[in-house]
Amino acid sequence: MKRRNTLVFLGALVISGAGGGAVAQSPTQFYWSSSGPVGGLVCTQVIEGSSPLEHTWRDNYICADRDVGFRWSSSGPIQGMNCTQIIEGAEPAQYTWRDNYLCLPQNSPIQLSWSSSGPISGMACVQVHEARDPYTWHDNYLCWTERMRRADLLTITMIKNIKPASGLDAAGQFAFGAVGAAISAIGSGGVSLGDLYDGAKFGVEVGQYLDQAFSGQDDLIVKIDGRTYLPTQGTYYPMKGGQVIYPNIQAAISGAAQFQLIEWDGGSDNDNLGVLTILGGRSYTANDIVILAPDDEDGSIYLVSYRVDAEQGNPPAVVNSMLCGTNQCDECYRLDCAGQPYSELDRDGDKPDLLRCPPHFDETGFIEYDQIWPAEDVYLRICRHKAAL
């Protein structure tokens, strides 16, 4: 009978090699188990089907304290991923260990190295050992380095509802067109209401329209990179026309952030009230940035003020992946978004109708949801942060 022994090594362990250099602390920790997955960790099975049953490779796992996107292949490297060969040269050829690879996403900050002769100097290492395999696995180590991701701190200091989502009359459509054109010309970072006035980007009629007092209420949701920050409890935050709040919302961002306003709709899909791409990388303040709903049927107008403090954010708190429907994106619990709830997302059979990934995210595919014939299958878009950990 196999001895049930779990070999666990902290990924942050400092190992000194022959050169005497100590490895830097890694924010990610790896663990090895030769007796099944470890509870509370994200584990990937390491298996070679051609290995004899008595070598007991069917319950061995490499685990991490977060989802790093590991994939195991026993038939060569996986296309589109960074793969490291896992090999023990003493294994007989018929056990086919020469085509086994452990793979990571191409944009992973983790760089793997394999050693079959002890830990590698200057790297964090975990021993990979199957005690029932007689072919010198005792000196095999998976080693890695990890480049540190920096994060900025985004603070949303003010949100004002100039006009709730209640549609547009003729004057409103004219104002929307003028303001929308000015915003499109600016692109990322948005345009402030003061800039529009000072630069004479629109005429007196538009200014008079925006100066009106509008009635009504939006059932507001605020997301940053798919993560909900408002409301802090409940389903939505009631936001009346003309109302100003100072929420002091803080989010860790890397490179940029997608700030989105959403109106909750209990009877149908939520409505997208507008998206703002906020650039990071430097410290600055922006006041009264205009956000328009993309659909004239909604016709909402908001102002938002924010501050970016460079390198003051917590890197592990940055959103790594999102799942996007037609009106909003939600943060994923797993890097690949597998098994992600989608009750708030509007799926669609036409992929172009889904929200596109923001500039600091890459599209990595779609999740397909089978429907009962004759209904067409529907999809959601997977977006992964360019600097995902």
C-alpha cells in the first residue's frame, strides 16, 4: 500500500544554491502533494498514464495558493502557452516521461525551470517527489521566479447624476450627439464638463440643456474592471437626478481601469449607463469627467471625479479576468472564468454584440452555453488582464 504522505514546501522558501545567493520572496506559493489535491489550494494533476500502477502517479498534484493558470500535458507542449518540460532521465523510455509539460499562460509573470539534480540557486523551488517511483525522483525540483507587478491606487472621489436614465427628447438627442462627439475625440481618460465649456466644444443650447434640473432615479451599480464597489450592500444604490455622492471608492489597478455605471433592472437585463477608461501609471487628479449612456433610450448623464496615486495599490487586489455580456462585465473567481455565475450577464448568440475587452485586457476566448433546439447557443466573452498574476 502507498504511504499517504503529502510533501509540502512553501513557495516563498528561501533556498541558497552553490553560489550562496538567496532567492527573493515570491508572492506566489507552490506546493507538491503525492496524495491528492490539497484543500484550500488550486491544484493541477500531474499524471503519466504509461507509468506503472505501482508507481502511483495518479494522485500527484502541483498546487498554488491562487489560480495561476497551470495546465498539465502528457503529450507535448500546449500551443499558445509557456511550457516547461517535466522529465526524469532515469525513467525507462516505455514510461514516456519525455513528452510531459507543465504550462502557464503566455503573459504569466511566473517563469518556471525544472531541475533533476536538486534546487536551482537563486530561485524558489519545491521538491517534486513520488516515493513509490524508484527512478531517482528524490532530487527533482520545480523552481520559479516571479516578476513583481506594480499597481496604482484609484480613488473615486465624486459621482453626480446630472440626468437619470429616462430617454431623450429632441433637445436631449442634440446635446447627446454634441457631447458624445467631444468625448470620442478625447478617447481614454475622458473629458471634463469644464473642458467642454472652456473649449467651446458645444453651443449655448447644449449648455442650457445640461444646466436643467432632471427628475427621476437610477438604481445604480458601480463596477471597476468588473468588480462591484457600489452598492456596498443590497442590490443597487438609489441615485436621484441632481444627487451628488462622495463614495471614496478605492481600487487597485494596473495600467488602466474600466469604470462602468450600470442601472439594475429587476424585470430584464441590466442597462449599461456608460464606461470610462481611466489611465494609470502616474499620479494625477481628474474632476467632473462626463459619462454618457451609450444608448439614447437610456440617455443618462453622469459626472465622476477621481484620483490616481501611482504605485500605491496592492498588486494581488488587481482584477485578473472578467466575463462580459452585452451590457456589463463581471470579475471572474477563476483566471479562466470556468464555472462563473452569469445571472447578471446578458448572453448573446452573436459574439460581436458582447462588450469588448477594455484596452488593458486581452480576449482569451468565449464560454458557450448550449440551448435547447431550435434556440441558438449563446456566449459570453472572456477577458484576461494583460498583467494577470
